[in-house]
Amino acid sequence: MKIVFDTNVILSALITQGLSFRVLDICIDSHRIFISPWIINEVLEKLLSKFRVKVSELKRVKDFLLNVSHQINPKGRIPTICDDKDNNNILHLSEFVDADLIITGDKDLLVLKKYSNTKIIDPRMFMEEFYY
């Protein structure tokens, strides 16, 4: 499957190493993960500002993300479906790569349930549907 992770799931995977970490780990091994420069930049910015991660560690995080995913810079118009403009960047990437899944914890994305051909689920739903 082609999968796009929302920033909040990536952050959770990196910080807590709980369910989101397990889902990311499974997807690294068994699926194709797509990421955009916008997602990478948002992850790094949040790690720096909210979690006070050292600048020296940010390079390791960026290298990890680039190593486990396919970086795509989506072309075309960014959708305007979500009130939160950040979420529209996730939808843009998923539509551009024709992703099977967006994995997110963001309620504004989850209420959509589907965008274009992409199903939108949270990490728990991913585990229940695909691994239990």
C-alpha cells in the first residue's frame, strides 16, 4: 500500500514510541511511505519549538525520514477542503501519489473518512484493520 503519515503521527512515533511507532515500523517494513518537503519541515519545526529537540538531532530525524520514505514534492493546486491549511498539504500529497491511506490523529482529517481514492484512518484503526 501507498501510505501518507500526518505530522502528528510521525511526531508521536518519534517521541513516545507507542502505537504510532509500531504502525510506522510496520509500514516501513511492509508498505511504501510518501512524504513531502512540507511534512518534513513541519516535523522538524515542531520538534524544535514544542519538544526542544537539539538542532544536532534534527539532521538525524530528517535523514531517517528521507531514508524510510519516498520524498515527493506534489505539483498542482493544494486543496482547500480543510479549515486548517496544514491539513490541506497532507491531502495534496495523498492525492498526488494516489495513496491508499492517510494515517492521522487529526480529527479534522478523520471526519472526512476518505479523500479522492485515499482512506483516512488513525493508527488504532490501521492496526485493527490490517494487523489484528
